[in-house]
Amino acid sequence: MTRTRWTICALLFFATTINYLDRQLFSLLVPFFENELRLGPTDLALINVSFLLAYGFGMVFVGRWIDRVGTGKGLSATFLVWNIASAAHAFVGSFGGFAAIRFLLGVGEAGNFPSAVRTVAEWFPKRERALATGLFNCGSNVGAILAPLLAVRIAEAYGWRACFLVLGGIGVVWIFFWTRLYRRPEEHPKVSPEELAHIRSDAKESTESLGVSEVFGMRPVYAVAMAKFFTDAPWWFYLTWLPKFLVGEFKLTPTFMAYAIPVVFIVADVGAIGGGWLSSKLIARGRSVGAARKLAMLACALAAVPVMAVGQLVDVPSVGGIPSVYVAVALLSLAAAAHQGWSSNLYTLVSDTLPRPAMATVVGIKTAFGVVGGAIFQIFVGRSLTLTGSYALPFLLAGSLYLVGLLVLHLLLPRVEPVTPKRRVPQAAIVAGGLAMLASIAGLQLALNRPPYASVDDYRATRPGQLGATGAPVEGPAAHVGWMDARWYLWPTAQGTKAELVKLDRDGRPIVESKGANAKGYTGPSATEVQSTRAPGGSP
């Protein structure tokens, strides 16, 4: 028997590798350009949201289009779009420019996973799909491993723009191999009759085209979509904030960060394969498909819990004699492995329960739900960093969401079995639901990330009541926090003088820096020198 199906799986692996390599470049290069382009935490969060919304909601439409034209043409076209967008980052120089080009990148990258999941359903019997999904999904970790190793070296040697141009454009080579090697199993000249019979060994599945209304009428769609909503948020958090977190909180150099991040994703690779292997092994031992998938997902959800401690390690020099940064990287590695093992089984649940003609559309729908969760989490992270200067709350939430996701999945899908469409959901209701999700993100952004003070005068007028100050502040010495201009203010209170560092965003709006002189990128007088400034009614 020939094994051409594994060659197709290898092509999916390389496509996913390039997908994640291009996706990771922005967050990895943030330390190189955030000061030059004057980007703050809220700016970075909104740029991430721009990509996520294009990626998730674009996937609904791109997935539907791929279901119509097939994976051969669909993946080729979307692959070309995202590689052009990735290289075009080199020519961007502003917040608005990055938001726009990240949006285009998201539209292009939206084609990868719907195509890959549909291809696995076309080329593999059910008993091999979890393993095949785990193998191609390993590409996400390989891309995330290669990205820091290549990006930091190129950026340090030639600049961050050259890095986008070089690494963003190399993926076009993949298109050549895909167009030459991909065919449907029945049409592929290298597939033997024995392999084709093996691929088609499951009970015959429906090939009748399904409309979006019919797809939304199937219960498993909502189960996997809600599971994705809760559990994609931590993964997007790791992908987009981990480089900045390590460099900023543990004071690592970009070079050290470039070697620490691959460790996280090497371990994640083990989780991607291990999660698929575990459920396949349980099935081989007689467990039902549903029980096997959910037990494997429970193991992954429990493995993600320890990451809740990572945010608390920043101010701890060591744990049991081990430098805290190494403990943090170990816990992040475990969490990444848990997510990838979880994802391997969640993607496979789509092919376990839903008809093949709807496969790419369903993957698009659940990914849209996932990025809504991810976008909400991004807004929360931006607000949390602005108010507290700490990553503790985001990590606490990240470690708990997988158990929540599994509970919701089980409540909505107590039995895992193939379903057929039995009802239609009106398209007006589908559109209204999508608009409601977008509106919720916009509303949350306006509510949470509204600047605390509109101007310096507003800060001086509002802050006394918040601090319990007994008078007007003394305007202290000037400073800088990264690219932001800043100034110290000394407020008289009943307990004594309170020194407060206030930095100004790109539009001149004040933000209180809770870490004061210990903030990353701070340059200016020391805390002792600031306290020597005379306070109102006091003495030096």
C-alpha cells in the first residue's frame, strides 16, 4: 500500500509552519520598533485585535469559499495573499499602517486551517485523523520556534524592516510544491487502490453541499465554537505577548528571548502529537470516540492550570534555587503543550461529528468564535497592563479557561456522534449574531481602554479625590518611560508625600505608571532624588 496521504500531510505541516512564522514576526520584533513608532500597550493590543478579527471572521467566508472551490485552489490563493501581506510589513511606519496590514495578513492566513482540516478529512480515515491533525498542527510550533531564532538575528544585523521583507516572502516557494503535488485521492496518480480503499474505509459520508443556514442548524457547531471561544484566548495571549513579557518583565535581552521562546514551542510540539496520540490510543483500547476525545482534553486542561503562577514569578528571584525565569519558561512550555494537545482533539471533533462538505465552513465558524474570545482577552490584557503594570491577572485567567471550555463543550455535546442537518437558522439571525459579537468587542474596547484622563489638567483635577490628597501637587522632574515623555508629581496626603510618575501617550494623555522608577525603559532621576523634591507645605 502506498502512503501518499502522509506526503499531503507533510505539505500541510510546511504550510502551517510558514503560517505561524509569518504570524509571529510582529510580536517578536515589537522590542525593536515599539519606541521608534511610539506604540504603547493599548496600541499593541488593538493591532493584535485587527489581525484577530480579520483572521476569525474572514475564516467564515474564506472557509465557505474553500468548500466551494476545493482545497487545491483555495489554499494556493490564500497562501499567496498572506505572504504578500507579511512582506509588506517592511514598508509600514505607523499604528494605523500596522493595523491595516495586520488585517490583510489575517484575511490571507484565514485559509490555512479550514483547508488543512478539510484535506485531512478527504485523505484520512477517522482512526488516523487525530494523528494527522496533530502532525500538521506541529507546524504551528515549528514556525513559532524558527521565527525567534531567525527574526532576532536578522533584525539585529539588518534591521526589523529587512526581517519582515526576507522572512515574509520566502513562503511563496511552497506554492510551487502544493500545485504540483496536491490532488484529490481519487485523482492522484500515486495513490494505490489499496491506499484509496484504506482512506475510504469508514462508512460513507454525505457529500451533498450544505448551506450556511444548515451548518448553523447542527448542535456540534456550537459546542466546538464555544470551546474555541474560551480556549483560544490564552493561546493568542502567549503568541502575541510572550516576547514582550520576557524582555520587559525578566529584563532579558532579545537574543536570550530568541532562545527561550523556542523551548516553549518545542515542548508544545510534544503536546500536539501527544494529545492526538492519547485519544487514538484510548479508541484503540475500546473507548468510544467521544470519551476518548474528552478524556484527552481533560488531561490537557489540567496541565494548563499551573501557568496561573507565571505572573507571580516576576518579583521572585528564584524558586527552590532555580532562577524564576526558568520556572516561568517551564510552566509556559507545559501550558503551550496542553493547548496544542487540546487543539488536536478539538479540531478532530469537527470531522467526528459533522458532514465533510461543511468541514471548512465549520472550522471557519469556530475560529471566528475563538478570535472573538482572543480579541476580548487582548483588550483585557491592554487594560490590565495600563492599570497595574502586571501580567498576573492575564495569567490567572489563562490557566482556568480550559476547564471552563471543557465543561461548556460537554454540556452542549454530551454525545459525540455524526449528525446531519435537521433545521435551518435564518441568515438574518446569523448576521445579527456576528454583528453582536463585533459590537461587544467595540463596546468592551471603549469601556475598558478609555484613557483614564483626557489631559494633564484633567489628571490634576481628578487625582486629588482618588488619592485623598490635601492640596495641589508639586510638579517634579521630567523623565522618560521608553518612548513616552513622563513627569513626576508629588501629592501631599495625610500619610505624607506620595510621588507619582505620569507618562504621556502618543496623544498627550496622561497614564499613571504604577511601577515608578522601576518601570521598564525608565530613564530619569532615582526614587531617592524624586523624594528630595519639596512637597507642598512640607520640607525636603
